[in-house]
Amino acid sequence: MPQNGEVVDTEHAIEIAERVWWVGNYLEDDLFQCHTYLIEHGDQSVLIDPGSALTFPVTLRKVEEVTSFDHIRYFICHHQDPDITASLPRIDAMISRDDAVIVSHWRAVALLRHYGLKTPFWQIEEHDWQLDLGGRWLTFVLTPYLHFPGAFCTYDTRSRTLFSSDIFGGFTETWTLFARDERYFESIRAFHEHYMPGREILQHAMEKFDAMEIDTIAPQHGSMIPKPLVKFMINRLKGLECGLFMNSDQGESALRLHELNRLLAESADTIASSRNFREVAEGFLSAISHSLPVSRLEFRIRENGQQQIYFAASNEFRGVPMAINAADRALFREAERLPPGSHGCKKVVHGGSGEAMVIVPLKLRQGEGRVAVSLLSVGVDANISSALLAAIDRMSGPVSAALERELLFMELERERNAIYERSIRDALTGCYVRSYMQSTAERLLHTHNRIAEATVGVIFMDLDHFKQVNDTYGHLVGDEVLRHCGQAIRDTLRPMDVPVRYGGEEFVILTSPIEAAHLRLLTERLRAQIHRQRIPLEGGGVLQVTVSAGMAMHQQGERLEDFLARADRALYQAKARGRDQACMAETPTPYL
């Protein structure tokens, strides 16, 4: 097993403790290294934080160096973020055993269910926070709000390894598998000040860890912590001030920073991670109520001159359409007069009512003409300091995002997923439409420009002599040919590949990650699959079609239009050579 400072070969699985393996994927020039771990225990093996669609192919190769994938029964996901869970659909498709489960906390499971997996979930809180692998026990340690409400860590009692998820993570410019000395704490400090909500929450977790016998800390990010550094890192994190990264402006006093940190730490996790707006609203109210006696919290969104959407405890913050009356118009006019940015909220006294309201303007990016406000009902004599108003105003940003997210969910609930699918899918072929391809291609190329391993390939395909098919058999038969070809393409591709009907009888396939040799093989499989299609003709007989294809591999720094143009030229080269074949585009000179 590697010792502190020892050089290791990260191209292969590395045993870091007794039958505990690092099977992660080192990404060069990435400050945010993400790690996956394997506990090899016969047919009860465990894969911890499986990884993303980008990293899982390498992880799978390393797992197979140690044991068969089929020996893995438990897939532990410490949270729901895509850097550790985006590989679950692929894993779900690979699992062949009936007793395999995905292990997580119910809060993460509530979101992971949306992957639509067939593999069942095993919730740690329903199993007394422990798992018997058959002579080897894992225990689960709840670490709420680090970095989401259901966060937890996994402890292997045999090797005394703590799989700590985001806790003890670090930003690493020069990455090593194990932290070498106490100076590594500065990497941990930067990560925790940025990601963790507050000192008290972090200290609560550190007290738990301090009482445990830990030989190795294996975090999801950064470097592992060997036994000589464990106590040092725990003690340093106990007193670390977190949650201040976004709250300190030049000239702010320490007292104000602490007040802001306390308010934001109490509510930021709920606001940022909850999909339930009611939880967001109640967390917002709870945080403010520590410093201000609030009797009522409301959210109002003016959609137009006559209609508003109203959120309050009386409707469980679900949002109800309401008419706008004269008093509402006055509130919206007041909100529109408030300045944007810091100190935008204002206390307004209602004459003779014995009540005052703090009007907090909320900033929505979508919806022209929308005006959104949060209203906090307080006593007329309530003393509201400028620092507290500033804290409330700063909290309005995350609240605005949560409110806008809730509006989007409401709209999607009305529209339903089928409408969205129809908007991005070609009805005839089932492939994506051309407009969808643009944003997807730009995202893939942006990733490849940053990460060399995230290679991108493209295939341009054109049905040979398709005009002759339409002229001879009619457009109905032509449509049937396109339908068969679209189905054949979708059946051949991986879930992460993007098939697009580019126009007429032309298709484009974006695929990543992929190497040039595999791109050639994929193209040949597609060509053969389309050639095998048999389209029945009216009156008997069948029709066969062939396809010509052009391929290209993206070069880092290459523009999208140049990338696609190379594949298009390769397609015409295939046609010029007699059709029913594929050509690979040459690498342009500037990228050789």
C-alpha cells in the first residue's frame, strides 16, 4: 500500500487499505479531483461514489483490475450531485444480479429516483445506520448540511477508513493521492470556506470524527489524509469559519460578518438544495426570526396588471393565482422604486394598522414585466438595524433563485414532460431536432477544450439516393424509411450519445468520450444496421437503403462550425467514392 509521499501509478487501481482500493480517475489540470473507492469483499463488494459519465469508464476498468463488476452488490452515493451519480444509469443497465442496491440517505434518494432506475434503493436510516457485508461492517455517520441536509459519511470498521464525501475535500493545483504534510490544510481551508455553510455545523461533524478511530480519511475531492495527519486536520477544521466567502465586502466589520454568517448558515443549505419551496420559505423565515419578530411571510409575483401569484403559509407556499387589488398595487409600486443591489429592502409602516412590512424586492431573470417581492410582517416598533437589512437583502438572491425555480416547476407541471420532449424531438425519427444540437455540441466542445480526455466525435450521415426513393415510391414510403433509420440509429447508440435529424435525409451523431478508432467502429455499426433495415412496400416486397457517412474528431480549440464542416466534407468524399461507405476527416494543419 502506498505510504505518505510515495509515487504511485494512478493509471491503475491502488490499494489504500486492507482490500480498499482507489479506483478514481485523475484529470490533469483539474483543481476539483473526484474520487471513487472500492471495498473488495467477494460478491458483497462495495463501490463508493461511482462517479460521472465522464469518469466512470476509467473507474470501471480499474474495478475490473481488482474484481468482477458483478461482484459489486452495494453502490453507495453520499449525495445526489452528478459528479458521483451521473454514472448510475449506465450502472443500472449493467447490473445483472437481483440483490444489488443503491445505498443513500432518503433526502438524496428523493432526487436520485428521477434517474428512473430499476435498481432498488437501500436507505441507511432504515437499517440502523450500518451495513453487514458478511464479517465486515460499515457504519454510516450523519453529517447534516455538509454540504446538503442528508449528507453522511461511511466508516469501514475493519480498515478504519472514513469515506468522508465532501468533508476534508480540497482544491489541489498539484495533486497527490495522499496529503504529504500539514501544509495541505490550506487546500482544505479554501474548499471548506467556499462550500460549507458554517463553523458550528462543521464543528459538530468534527466532534463525531474526533471520537472515532480513523487510520485513513478518503474524501471525494482532493487528497487522502493518512493517519499521522488525521487528528491535525480534524482539530484545524473545528475552528474554521465557513460561509463567509460570499458575505464579506470591503470595510465590513467582524460583527456584521458573524451576523451574516449566522443567518446565511442557518438557511443557505435549505434554500440551495431543497426542491420544495415550502422548505425554502420556512428556512428563510426561521433564520430571520432569530433577529426579527416576524408574524407573517408572503411572496407575491405580479404577472400582469390584473394577476399575481401569491405564496404564504396559508396555502403552504404552493403559489395561488390571485387578483391584484389597490393595496397590492401600492406594494408593487413601492418595490419598483427600491434600488437594485445591496440595501434594496425597506421597512414600510401601514398607517393606523399597527403593522409594518419589510419589503424585499426579488430579482427574477425570466418573465418580462414580472415584479416579485417578499413581505415580512413585523411590529411598527420593531428595531431593524442596517446590518440586518443588509443580511436579509443578501439572502434575497438565493431566495429569488428558489422562487424562480418553483415557478419553473409549476410551469413544467402544467406543460408535462411530453410537451418538452416533443419540442426537442423530431416526431418522425425520434432523434433530436437541429436546434437542440447547437447547445449540446457547444457544451461538449467546451468540456473538451478544458479536459483533453473528454474527446468528442461527430458523424454526418446521409441516406443514399433518397430523392429517388421519394420519386419512385412516394413520400409516405420515404417517411417510413426515415422512421426505420431513426429507430436503427437510436437502437445502436449509447444513452449519452446525441442523435440529431439534421435536415431531410441527413443525420448527425455527437458522441463523447470516444477515440477515433471507436468512432470508426461505431460508424460502421450504424451503416450496417441501416443497411439491414427492411421497409415493406405496398403490394409486397421490401426496400433496402444504404448510407454514406463522414466522421471527424474535435481538436481542442477548434470552433464548432469548423468541426462540423470537416465532417460534412468527409461525407461528400464518401459520396464521391461511390456511396455506401464512410470517410474520416483529416486533422487540420493548425492542430497537427
